[in-house]
Amino acid sequence: MPVPDLLSALGDNPYFGAGFGLLGVGSALALARKGAQFGMMAFRRHCMITLEVTSRDKSYHWLLYWITQRARRAQHLSVDTSYHQHESGKINTTFNFIPSPGNHYVWYNNKWLRVERNREKQMIDLHTGTPWETVILTTLGTDRHLFHQILTEARALALKQQEGKTVMYAAVGSEWRLFGFPRRRRPLRSVVLDGGVAEKIVQDVKDFIGNPKWYTDRGIPYRRGYLLYGPPGCGKSSFITALAGELEYSICLLSLSDRGLTDDRLNHLLTVAPQQSIVLLEDVDAAFTSRDPHPDHEAMYQGLGRLTFSGLLNALDGVASTEARLVFMTTNYLDRLDAALIRPGRVDYKQFVGHCSHWQLCQMFQRFYPEQPATAAQRFADAALAVSGQLSAAQAQGHFLLYKMEPVKAIDNIQQITE
């Protein structure tokens, strides 16, 4: 059959015409779908802006709290239970409802924001056991300043919750995590050290914080280490807590006896320590003993964990050690520390914090019983030192707590202070 006749026959065939028509419609729909997808991709790329914040980022919890305050009408929620301790010691429980994983919408600065909270089902944080999460913010426009404004506001909102409190961090894996809940700042005047000791340390720390250029101009590493040593219970840790409150700093607690602590991990933790924080190494004598041969040292300079002594020295004052760092160490036994650990550059300021002096006991008595005359404080100090020549601040405070409202009995029953 000639070709023209064949085409004419196919054109007259209704089944062929219907099939060709369906093919054309399908192709047109597929082309339209592809065009819509391409147009949406082009629209999102050029007319929308997106911010992704992962749960590992420091601003993640700030942003989550900000979303909680903004997305008041969200109907799909997760609960976050927190505790608040009043000055009286009473603890209130608060249930905060956070938008659950999914999509939520927030009206902010005359714009709609789509908040997409995603939670991974197969990936978890090995340190905390919690699933990985991300929050994605999407809005119309191309101005990044909006996201900067949101994060700034979220940070200010989070810091407002910590206002007047000291935040504690603990080392978890390779990062710092909040340790407990922020606690009320301890007034510096509540810790009574011997005359002028506290004032000198505070002045030295403030001089260090306020003069970074002085160190830079002279080529000196901008870091400072402090060592408080003396008998237990004399106020070393209490003073550091009060100092952090005075400076409005946080405290990073780090145990050198942690068996999971390695040289690399210690160096990393000191590098990523939160800004405006004090790194506190308590009881450093418990991790290492002196290398000097001495009959009293049965374990000749052997660390209890995987951390090596050279690793500690390099982290504190090595080539790769970080700057802009404030480290406090405490010990009850100065003679057990190696000379290399407490040399200048690693420990720049050493201060003995010993048993209470006569002046300290008077100050503590007047702080607990402000209505009592100075003569009563003098009598208490005289009697306390007569009963026990060496009295720690913890012992004196424990005695005062037995007689909270009875200053006369506190003096008359002074013999109980050694019991």
C-alpha cells in the first residue's frame, strides 16, 4: 500500500487517533509538571531564603526556645520539663510546650516564616543518646539580615533566662554540655577569705580580662592560670563559684581523673570552651603525683586515666594551646604537684587558702548574725581558736547552721565545733 494511503488509513482509524491524542496529552502534562518543578526550584532559589540549624549548633536551643515563644497557636507539641528554684529553696516544676517535629508557621516582622523541625529516626548523638535534629526556617525574600535578627533575638531571650545565674558546663565527649540548671549567682561577699586575699585575686583577674592588648603588644600568650591550694573545706571552690558570679562568667568543670579523657580530647575541650567562662580543674593532685622520688609517693607519677602528664602540660602551655583562656586549679596537697605543672606560664598566680584566721571568724559571725555587736564576734573568734587552733570555713559554717537564730548559744556551745 502506498505511504500516503497508509497515513490516510491510520488517520481515519479512531483507535490510533485516540492513542495519539492520549500520548499528546500525557506529554503535555509531563512537560507542564517538569516546568512547574523547574519554576518552583527557580522561585525558591531566587525569591526565597532558607536557614538550617542543626542540633549540634550552639544556637539550636536558643532558636527552639524562640520558636516556642512565637508559635503560640501550634497544635502539635512536645513537652520540655524544667525546674525553678526560689531563694527560699522551694522548687517549682514548669512544663514548656515546644512545637513538635513537623511544619509550623510563625508571623515575624511582617513576614510569614515556615518552621520545619526534622528529627532523624536512624541517627542519634552517641554522647547523649538523643536523635539528631534540624530546624529549617524559610521565608520570602533574599535578605539574610532577617535570620541574623532572629538569632540575635533568640540569644537575648535565652540569656534573659540565665540573668543573675551562673551556668555550669561539664565535658561530655568532645563538647561542653549544660550541667544541671543555672544556679543563682553567689555573692562574692558570701565567701570570707583572709584579709585582702579575695580582693587581690579579683583585681588580678579583672586586669587580665580588661587588657588583652597589653599581652599582644608584648608577644605574651593571652591566657592566665591560677592555683588555689590549702586544706579541704577552706573555701577554694566556693570562692571560684562566687568569682564567676562577680565576673558574670560560666564555669566549665573538667575532671582530670576521667578515664575517658585523652590528650587530644583535653586539648580540644580547652579550645572549644564557651566564651566568658572559667575552666575549673579541681583536685589536680588526684590525677598525677610528683615525678620526684619520695618515700611517701607509692605510685611514682602515674596517671589514673588515659591522659598523660605531657599532654596536660602541652594543653596548658604548648604550641597548640589556646589563648583568651582563664584556668583555675585547686589542690589540697601542693607538694604532690610536679614543678613543671605549676611553673609560670601554666600557673601564673598561686594563693594559699588556709584555715580561718581570727579576722575571718569575726567576719563570718557578723555575716550570720548581723544584728550582733562586734564584741560578740570577737568573743566567738577567741573561743573558737581556743577550742581548735585550726578551724576550716566549712566547720565554722556548719556550726552556725546549728544555731541559725541563736548567736548566744553559738558562742556558749563552741566546744561542739570540733565534734
